[in-house]
Amino acid sequence: MKSATLVLLTVSALTAAPGTALPTCRSGRFLVLPEVYVNGAGPFRMMLDTGNASSLIRPSIAKRIGLRPTGWLEQSTAAGERILPAVLLDELRVGNVIDKTVEMMIGDVRLAGVDGVLGQSWLVGHDYLLDYQGGRLVLDGGEPAGGVRAGLQSSDGRPAIAAEVDGKRQALVIDSGADRLVLFERGPDTPRHAVLMTNFSSVQARPGEVMLGIGDAFRRRMRAVRVRAKDPDAGLLPTAAFGSVYVSNRNGKVVLIP
């Protein structure tokens, strides 16, 4: 889920203890934090979306807890764009992790059973491990041993790495909101027999398989979909394809553990 061009600037203030482990639950292949408090209200269920530059809360929840928009954001996905009101939260709390002035958009979310999305406007203030096998999110812990290492890049405020797709260099966003490898392409329209769901809509896509390469050692065939785009952007690498994924914003590093 690609998002967003920032119109409202935000700084997240870290007050977490080192190595804070937060339990998660699953909704399909997506990780959900079940107890998130927004400006003291909650608990709310929030999906983790590393491919979303901002965060998001449903309008009904925002109204109930009295969130007043202070700006606007453009949210961009493979299915199009929308302009959403946004707010700077006084406080966002997950477990004993408390962050101040976290940016959050107000808009609908397609995934049922969640109250919103936590994206990079919260995650960028931390190093984090998405542990799918252990069912947890670990904030500001040490770098895991083993795995495939890559330099951390940025694509519109989202974490990305350099990779090869069918032998061609390609930037890929580390995206916990994607359920398969997504590639964007120019060119004439061709038959498309898959539907790619985004945060608020859907788009036709062409399914297939590609050979993914990361660094010198990692090679894997992966399911992929190709989406037509006027200006092709970085592709989306689903974190759920790995046992765990570590992102260090401090040290500029990504570790993918198969």
C-alpha cells in the first residue's frame, strides 16, 4: 500500500525501552497490534503497514475521540489518489511505547476488523523487527543474526532496498501491507486477470512469477502482479514472504530472514 505525499510535517518522539516486544495478531497475512491508544483513548486495533508513509484512523473513531484535522495529505496507491484530512496526535501509545506528535490521516480502511493503520509516521522513529514466526513486533532491539542484508533506501518516505527482478535492477519498498510482490510498468494494456486490493480501492493486475535477487546470495521465485502506471515507481516487496524482517532507521540497514 503506497502512501503518501506529505503536506503536514511530523516528528515522532521516542520514549521506548530498548528491545520492547509487542504481541501481534494476524488478519490474513497482515500483522495487527490489538491494543493501541490514541490521545489516551482506546484500545484500538491497528494494522501495521510499513509501505504507508503516514498512518490512518477511521472517521467514526476520529469523531468519537474528538480528533480535529490540522492539515491535509494526499494518499497515493496503485488504484489512485485521494486527499484526506490529517491530525498531529498528542500521544500514541502501544504497550509501554509512547510517541508524541505522530501524524495520522483520517479515512476509511478496507481491511475489516481494524480501526486504522500504523505506518511510517510512527515506525520511522524506531528500529523494528516484524517477527511473523513469533507473532510480535520488536521495537529498538538488536540486529538479528543471519539473514539477507541490504542497505536501507527511501521511496517517498517508505523503506526500500535495491533488488533484481528477472535480472533487472529494481527498487522495492519493504511493505507489510502487500500480500504479493507488486511491480509497476509502462506500456500498452494487456489482459489482466488478478485484482490488487489497496487501502481504499482495487485495480486490475497481471499475475505471474519472477526471479527475485537480493545481494549476492538470495534468489527466489516469487508470485508477482504487474500494474500499469503512468510513472512507474518502486515495486512492493511483501514482508510476509519472510520469517521476519528487521529495519534499522538508525543504521540504514534491512535484514530479511527467510
